[in-house]
Amino acid sequence: MSFPIDSVLIANRGEIACRIIRTLRRLGLRSIAVYSEADADAQHVRLADMAVPIGGPRPQDSYLRGDAIIAAAQACGAQAIHPGYGFLSENADFAEAVAQAGLSYIGPSAASTRRMGSKAGAKTLMAAHGVPVVPGYTGADQDAALLAREAGRIGYPLMIKAAYGGGGKGMRIVRSADEFAAALASCQREAQGAFGNARVLVERYIEHPRHIEFQIFGDNHGHVIHLNERECSAQRRYQKVMEETPSPFLTPELRARMGAAAIAAGKALDYCNAGTVEFIVDPQGGFYFMELNARLQVEHPITEWTLGLDLVELQLRVAAGEPLPGALLDGAPAQNGHAIELRLYAEDPAQGFLPGSGRIEHLALPAPSPRVRVDSGVIEGDTVSIFYDPMIAKIIVRDKDRPRALARMAEALAACHVQGPKSNVAFLERLIAHPAVREGRIDTGYLDRALDEFLPVAAQFDATAVLAAAVAVLLHAEATALADHSPWATPDAWRMQGAAPRELYLQQGETRLRILATGHHGDYTLHIQGHTAAFVVAGARHDGDVLSLRLDDRALRLRVHRAGYTLEVQRDGTRHAFALAPAYVDATSSTNNDDAVRAPMPGRVVLVQASVGSAVEAGAVLLVMEAMKMELSLRAPRAGMVVAIQAAAGEFVEADSVLIRLD
């Protein structure tokens, strides 16, 4: 590069740290990683040229320790620190401390970040510079009675927001005065826990809004530009699920007005480096400033891919004092096609998107290509930790237009398979197939209003899926036997009196399926217990995760992922999960113990609402836990009386531990 920085410390972990390392390596710069005790074997540690331990597994003991990070940078000879996103990326004190240590901070100035650190102060500043803002209360007086009066003045529905928040944390929609006090208390608790400050603001809630943000960039020479928009309206509980560019909603005229407002927001701060101005947009096209994120965004790859830019490289050059390229100062470059990003998480949509953790036993992701990009911080065999965001990967695609990009994303998702913690891949497949998404009319509340339309349905019996799983098992057994080079290992059921049928059992949920098969080398006759007719399969080949075969002379091509004793067959948009079961094991069944409320995952108890001796109704909230940066309400499985409470507020509990017992 053309400036005197040869090594950069990355004050982050996971996917974003890996992504920054790739750019540093391409530019010939030395990368230095930091890691917690939980991340000693993490991919960002393995990819960096050097890595330094900085503390315990909890973020406050490691990735939020600015002093330890700066000390590591100085000890390793780094000249600059890149904060990534999350953790310390919008901490003005950290940015200031980096500068005072004589290091370059690859991000906006501490002054700009500090002015954006308060949503309340940011709204006041933006209004003063002609940027449209939502009416509301942003004052420092946080008396509950005052906030309730201000809520009445603003009118319902309204939204309570953590003043120093971000990432969808510390936000509540309130539709009536009766709900206000409880929502305020919950929001303040979450804000205090997530951001260390319980201050909130109250503002009018825009019904059915879209979330559209503009990427901005500034330099030290007084230039501020925008690099077009990203639509992020597909959200669940204010967490972005899907991002795309260009927005299917914006007209050229509205795009120009919003882009000008985004630049005005940047100039109000004398903004330098990468930032994102986020707007909410009502159905009529009215738009309002929401916040300015003084950092690189998770969804920056879709901007990079449609504009042919590397935003991390641009950050490095601006931080080194270079002006923005002249081509960008002449206006946003023309977009090349349409790009979409989805976030693949270790979480269980069927259980309220409960974050998952544990070892990734098998991980299949789409192969990178000029049209498919995968940004990930884990590989097969890694562990998703309980201490951090459970993201597995970002899947990014681009194509000539939006319909083609959606089709390419469907193909990319079909190549994904996660064995270990549960994932949201089936949910993502239903998301991009939904009419509201395909027609470009989704708003920020649509998913929460109609979540059942997006949740994967339980797979029903499908003979073709069962046969595909069975054939995959047979082919694998034959391939394994060929590697043995022993005629006695050949699984063709050969006998002196003639071939005998092979017997295999597949478990699908609580259903146990018995299959008899004759034949070999891709040509089989199969009988499924309970079906009188036999199924004839010919020419079966399992290449990677693609199974091709002819079933009763009809050629089929299906995705079949196999990992150990588990199989997943994709057919007509549904994923069918099977487990290969030994013949002597009876069908399993599960029973629920409705006398105990257990912790669904490790976490901290923040509130106990039940008391010993109290009668509770089925579904009543008994306890609130905080786990993986979110609050979880644990409810009574049935009506009864509380006879024991085995956890207290503030206590850390392990997964499956009994917290409350009912009579």
C-alpha cells in the first residue's frame, strides 16, 4: 500500500475478524488477532499472522477490555487497530484511547462516535441539520412518571428504545398506556445489561415501515459520499434477517433525496471513515432518521459486490489520510446487478429461535464463485460458544436482477447443511420463497406478525424422501466395502441360495421405518414397511450432496446430506431428517416432565416472577433468563402451585438445570 502501515490488530473475533484478515493479506499487511480463552482454537486465530490472548471467555473479560487490546497492539508492533463491528466498534472512549496510544484507529473519530453514542443526542443533532426525524422524547430526565406523560403526549403506538443501544436490543413497541410501565422496565433492564446504561427514548411508532440504510464514507479532506442503499426490512424482533441492494421499494427520486439526507447526516458530524445512516420509511415514502452506525455493518458485502469495492481497504486508506478516490467523489458508481445477504445462525426457529451452541459435527456451505460469497468464522469441527453471537456464516449472492438473485440464493441455501447445533437454514429457505419477500413488499414487522408463515413445518411421510435416504445409505455402505478390498465385506447380501434382502431402519422423528432392499451398485428394489408395492431404483449415484437416480423410470435429482448416522433429504422445499437406526433398537419416544421448569440453555437469571406457594396458570411467565444477548421468558408448562424455586436473580445456571418445581 502507499502509506506507512504494515501491521493491523483486529479487535474482534469470528466472521468479521476473518473477513478483515483476508483484505490485509491481499494488501500484504501483517494481521494480528486477539482471542479469549473460549476462542483459542477459533478460525480468526488460525488465519492471523499472530494472535494474542486477552482474557476470559466472557466479552467483558476479553473483547471489551480496551486496555488489554491496546497493550497487545503495542507489544506486537501494530500501527493500527480495526474494531470490526460489535464489541468496542462504537465505543468513543476506546477510539480516543487508541489515538492517545499513538495508533491509528480504523474508524470514525472519537468525537463523531461520541455524538452518535446517544440516540437522543443524535436525533437532536440531525433535526438541527435538516435531516427528518421521528417525533418523540429524547430528554435526560428518566423519571418513569415523566416518561409515561411524554408517552401520552406522543400518542400510541409508540416505541421505547435504549438511548445507547443498537442491534435491535433494548427496544419495545407499546400500543396502550396499560402496557407502558412493564415495557419500560423490561427495556431498561435489557439496556443496562447490554450497554451499561438504562437511559431510553420514546418516539412515535411508524406502522408498517421499511428499514433502508445508506452506506456513507468520509475522509479527512472534508468529503462525505454515499454508496447507495441497502434494504433491511426483513427483520425478526428488530434483528436483521435478510439484506439486499438495490431496494425494490425506492424510486430514483426517493433514492436521491435519501442519499442527500445521508450525506447531510455525515457532514453534521464531520464524519470520516465508514458509517451507515439508517432510516425508517413509511408506506407513502416519508423517511425518518433512525440512527447512524459509526462502524462497518454486518451487511457491507452486498454493497461491495454491486459496486466492485473493498470497503475494508477503503477504511484502511482513509484512516491513513488518503482522500476518497476521485471516481467516488463524482457520485455513487453505477450498481452492477442485485445482491442479497442472509445470516445463517445456530438457532432453533421451532423453539422461538433459541440460540444454539456446541460442536459443529458437519458443515456444508455453498462453494464460492463469482456469484456466491460465503463469509464465515467457523468450519466443521469448531464449537459455537455460548458466550458470543451464534452466527455460522453469511451467505451472499449476486445476479443480473432480483428474481435471478433470489433463485441463486435458493440454490446456495440448498447446499447448506449443519449437523450439531440446530440452524435456521430451513427458515431462510421459506423466507426467500414467501410471496411478501418475492414481491418486495415486506416491512419490518411482517415476520413478527406472520411468523407461522415462515417457520418450517414438520416433515410428513414422503416415500421418495425415504427411498432417497435409504439409497444413500446403501451406496455409502458399498463404497466403504470397496475400500476394504475383501469379498466378504461386499454388502450385496449374496448367498449360495441367492441374494437375500438387506434390512435397514431409518428413524424420522418418532417414526421408525423398516426398509428391505435387494440389488447393488445403484440398482435396487426396495420395500417400505406398510407399503404393498415395491419401488424400483436404477442408476443411483451420490456425488457430494447430490443424489441422482431413476425411480420407476422417472429421473430425479435431490440434495442428500449425510453426516455420520444422520441424513437430510431436500425435496420440494422441505428438509426431511433421518437417522440410521440399528435393527434391534425399539422406536424411541419422548416424555415431557411438566413438574419442572428447566433452563433451555446456559445463562443468567435476571428476574424471578413466581413465589413458593403461589398458584400459576399454564403459560404464565415464571422466570426471565438472559442468554446470548437476549431475554428468554420461561413459562409454566401447566397450571399448578409453585413448590420450589431453585434459582435467584443474578445467578448463572447451566442448561437443563431445574429452576422451578410445580406440585
